[in-house]
Amino acid sequence: DVHPLPRIDDTLDKLAGSKFFSSIDLASGYFQVEIEEADKEKTAFVTPDGHYEFN
């Protein structure tokens, strides 16, 4: 299944007029989230160095 990332300008438009805006450290927190076995293939990506999936 394809899961495209939202466009940043669309996301910022949705935030316009919001009373609250928060941020989190995704770089540190991302690897702390467990991924269901069936969903690991959705994390796959390809680089010139090879094919990768997160465990």
C-alpha cells in the first residue's frame, strides 16, 4: 500500500488560526515506537546502498 507524506504547505494551512502548536523530537522518539510485524513493510525504503525496513 502507498502511504504518501502530506504536503507541508497543506499541513501549515490546516494549522492556520490554531491556538496551540507543539513539537516533538521525532529523531529520538521514532525508534522508541514498536511497529506491528504486518506494518514493517510500510517502513521500507531504497537507497543506492540497498533496501531497508525498520524492525
